[in-house]
Amino acid sequence: MERRSTWFLAALLILVLLQAGTARDLRNVKEPKNPQICTTLKPSGGDETKTIQKALDTCTKGKAVALSSGNFNSGPLTIPSGVSLLVDHNTTLSAIPTPALYDRGRNTCGTIDDHGSGCKPFITINGATGSGIYGKGTINGRGDTRMTGTNITWWHLARNALAVHKQQNNPTLIHINNSVDITLYQITVIRSPFYHVQSALTFGFTVWGITINTIGSALNSDGIDPTGSMNVTIAHCNISTGDDNIAISSLHAPTRHVSVYNNYFGHGNSMGIGSGTIYGVSEVTVTNLTMNNVRYGLYIKSNTLNGGLVTNVTYDNVCIYDSPWPITLDTRYYNKKGNHTPEFTNISFNNIRVLTNGTFIFHGVSKSIPVTATMKNVHIAKGSKWSVSNAQINGTWKDDASGDSCGNFGNKFV
Ligand SMILES: *[C@@H]1O[C@H](CO)[C@@H](O)[C@H](O)[C@H]1NC(C)=O
Ligand SMILES: *[C@@H]1O[C@H](CO)[C@@H](O)[C@H](O)[C@H]1NC(C)=O
Ligand SMILES: *[C@@H]1O[C@H](CO)[C@@H](O)[C@H](O)[C@H]1NC(C)=O
Ligand SMILES: *[C@@H]1O[C@H](CO)[C@@H](O)[C@H](O)[C@H]1NC(C)=O
Ligand SMILES: *[C@@H]1O[C@H](CO)[C@@H](O)[C@H](O)[C@H]1NC(C)=O
Ligand SMILES: *[C@@H]1O[C@H](CO)[C@@H](O)[C@H](O)[C@H]1NC(C)=O
Ligand SMILES: *[C@@H]1O[C@H](CO)[C@@H](O)[C@H](O)[C@H]1NC(C)=O
Ligand SMILES: *[C@@H]1O[C@H](CO)[C@@H](O)[C@H](O)[C@H]1NC(C)=O
Ligand SMILES: *[C@@H]1O[C@H](CO)[C@@H](O)[C@H](O)[C@H]1NC(C)=O
Ligand SMILES: *[C@@H]1O[C@H](CO)[C@@H](O)[C@H](O)[C@H]1NC(C)=O
């Protein structure tokens, strides 16, 4: 009898461990290694689009085209399946700020309209397996540069669009779609006219040791946006930007099994989930994160226009400094309305320190569909405010945190 119950308990424990272990990228992800080089290009000083594209198109699968020493000016590029791009140390790949180069054929790139979908990305990876972008160099979106033939920059255009409640047509810097096993390693990505990195319908996506550094006033300049993607790891990155540092959404398909660990955010909008959660976001773990001067800190946002189930999300070892809204779970984002209920359940906050006071928001849809969250070892600054409605928060927090810096708490950067 006794042996049987021991056996039963052991089996139960294994089951629990197995279950507890799935809220993450299911792959065994290690630090990437640069691929072998098929050819090394040096800059000519002119428009290098054709040269780089030709080198990419003729590179052997499994290898990379290297750009070396200096500045390469280019229009939009496509990285083929199996091939990678490597931007060497002391090398910059700059996006030529001519809207016509990115136009999708409607002559709207670089203008304001109601859609905002008029530009191709600067770098596209579409329908690829095993492609990537590597190297210690920089990819510069030049969002701060005047668009050719105009007196405004891509970022001015975004401001002008906001002022009239319309959309800017600006290129995303790196767009990955419908792909498998994609890697971004070490590269520095700056000044995107729009989102820096977006992955859609991508299964197996590793972003390791990259830096994103863009000023805080650049609108819609999200850092890394995985959407409809599975098995995603974002690790050892240093992200400062004007909008969400990371925004995990599910616009066209579910997003599951996401691991975010050992990252540092300098400034930006949030470690975010949403706002499109219509196909569901689940099995997400964020571990070892420091956020300084990030507006919304840990943020889950959606609304009935494009809401869905966000569940099994764990935040562990997070330090937040100088954030007006350190934790926000908001099911009424911009009050947009439709008939897709946003449901946020089983959201766990473990080992969290918030060093400066702010407002904590937990807003569920209704009494019958509350947001449910658990708190363990949560320490916040005195003078913080809470706004809670339709929420069930288990566990407690203490208002005993203070300090000028997150220090090395839970963090080790590459
Ligand atoms: C959430 O986790 C529980 C327990 O591991 C699991 O049964 C459930 O399927 C998960 N939900 C989703 C949407 O993956
Ligand atoms: C995620 O990774 C696991 C482990 O490698 C694999 O079994 C699974 O098929 C992957 N899921 C997707 C959607 O690619
Ligand atoms: C980068 O440039 C700096 C200054 O010109 C030089 O000292 C350094 O050796 C270069 N590094 C590489 C890897 O080329
Ligand atoms: C660009 O030119 C327009 C029209 O001449 C002017 O109204 C606007 O202020 C200028 N913008 C900038 C940023 O110089
Ligand atoms: C992404 O890939 C899907 C599937 O092939 C396709 O339907 C969609 O048009 C692609 N989207 C973009 C922006 O390329
Ligand atoms: C993050 O990158 C910025 C430049 O963007 C740099 O100044 C800072 O030292 C880096 N921080 C960490 C923790 O790596
Ligand atoms: C809540 O999510 C965690 C993973 O984040 C999972 O381990 C746990 O089983 C889930 N609990 C329930 C009740 O679904
Ligand atoms: C919170 O506690 C209540 C009552 O003990 C329990 O029914 C519920 O499942 C718990 N919720 C979470 C998210 O752990
Ligand atoms: C919140 O922090 C600010 C800035 O440090 C401080 O001026 C203010 O007194 C604090 N508020 C409360 C209620 O403690
Ligand atoms: C988080 O940081 C701790 C302390 O540095 C470390 O032991 C742990 O391995 C880190 N977690 C991950 C997922 O890297």
C-alpha cells in the first residue's frame, strides 16, 4: 500500500514537472554560432542593393554573405531560404530613405493614409528555413533621415499621421514570415522607420544577443514583435526604443511557447503581450529582465475588437525602475470594441521588484470573466496605487522595495 502511494506520488510529481516545464520554447536553444561565409563584400560607396541581393541569391545554403568594413547603402533585400546575412564588426548596412524603393505598387509608401501597408520591409525573410542575420555590425533604418524628395523624415511622417489619426506608410526593418528555424544573432539594429523586427507565422525563432537602440520619441518603433509564432527564444538582448520593446501577439495564428530571458530594456514602452490576442497567446515565460524607464513595464493589453485567451504566462526575476505603470493587465485597450473577448488567466508574477512608485492596473472584462493572477515574492515601492476591477489576484505583495538601480539582480548579460 505504502509503496504504491509512493509510486503514485512520484508519477504525479513527474506529471506536474512535465506540465510546469512547457510554458517556454520547447526547443533546446543554445547560443548560436556564425555560419560559414560564401562571399565577402566590400562597400563601393554607391547603391549596393543589386550586388548584395545577387550575392544572397547565389550563396550556398547553410552559408552567409558577409558585409565587411564600411557603410553599405541599400534598398530592400530578401534573404533566401537557408542563406544568412552577416554584417561584420565596424560595418553598417543602411536603408536608403527613398520611399519609392519600398513601394508595394500603390504609390503610398512615404505617405499617410488609412491602411499603413504601402511599404515593403527593408529586409524580408519569407517562406525560408534556416536563414538568419548575424554579425557584430549595425543595420540602420535611418528613420531620422529626410525621405528623398521631401523635407521630413520617416519619424516626422509617423508624427504627422498620429496628429490626423491616420497611418504612416513606413517600412518595417526586418520582417520574417511563414518561416522555420530563423536566427538573429549579435547584430545591432537601430533607427527603424517602423517596427524593428517582426516574425509572423514562424516556427523556431531565436533572437540572441542583439541590441536595438532607437530614441524614445520614435513612434511605432517596436523592438521585437513575434506574432502567430511558436518556439520563440529572445535572450541576452539589450533593447531601447520608442514603442514596445517586445510585443507578443497572435494576429493570424496562435502564439505559444515563448521564452524571454536575460534581457535588459533601457527605455521603451513595455515587455508586452497584445494588443491582437485573437488566436491566443500562451505558454510564455519571461525570466531575468531589467527594465529602466519603460512606460508600461509588464503589460498585457487587448480589447473586444481583437481579444482572445492569454494564459499560462510567468514573469520571474524582473526588476523595474522608473516606470509609471509597472504592471498593467488591461482588457480595454483604447476602448476599441468588437465581439472577441480578451481573457487573461493564470498570469504569475514571481520574484518581482519595482523600485519606484507607480500605478498597478488589473482590469478584467467582467465579474464572470475576471483576469486571474498570482503573486509570489513581489516587492513594490511605497506610494504605489492600485486600480483593480474584475480581477482575482492570489498571493500578496509588500511595499518595501526601494533603490536607485536594479543592479545585477537576476541578470547576466553577454
Ligand atoms: C495552461 O496550462 C495548463 C496546465 O499545464 C494546461 O492544461 C493548459 O492546456 C494550458 N493552456 C494552454 C492554452 O496552453
Ligand atoms: C517546437 O519544438 C518542439 C521541440 O523541438 C517540437 O517538437 C515542436 O514540433 C515545435 N513546434 C512547432 C510548432 O514548430
Ligand atoms: C573596428 O574599428 C576600430 C577603430 O577603427 C579598430 O580599432 C578595430 O580594430 C576594428 N575592429 C574590427 C573587428 O575590425
Ligand atoms: C516641410 O515643408 C512644409 C511645406 O513647405 C512645411 O509646412 C513644413 O513645416 C516643413 N517641415 C519640416 C520638418 O521642415
Ligand atoms: C506571410 O505568409 C503567408 C503564408 O504564406 C501569406 O499568406 C502572407 O501573405 C504572407 N504575408 C506577408 C506580409 O508576406
Ligand atoms: C545597452 O546598449 C546601450 C547602447 O544601446 C549601451 O549604452 C548599454 O551599455 C548596454 N547595456 C547593457 C546592460 O548591455
Ligand atoms: C499556470 O501556468 C503555469 C505556467 O506558466 C503552469 O505551470 C501551471 O500549470 C498553470 N496553472 C494552471 C492552473 O493552469
Ligand atoms: C486563486 O485562489 C482561489 C481560491 O483559493 C482558487 O480557486 C483559484 O484557482 C486561484 N487562482 C489562481 C490563478 O491560482
Ligand atoms: C512617488 O515617487 C515620486 C518620485 O520619486 C515622489 O516624488 C512621490 O512623492 C512618490 N509618491 C508617493 C505617494 O510616495
Ligand atoms: C536567471 O539568472 C539566474 C541568476 O543569474 C541564473 O542562475 C539563471 O540561470 C537565469 N535564468 C535563465 C533562464 O537564464
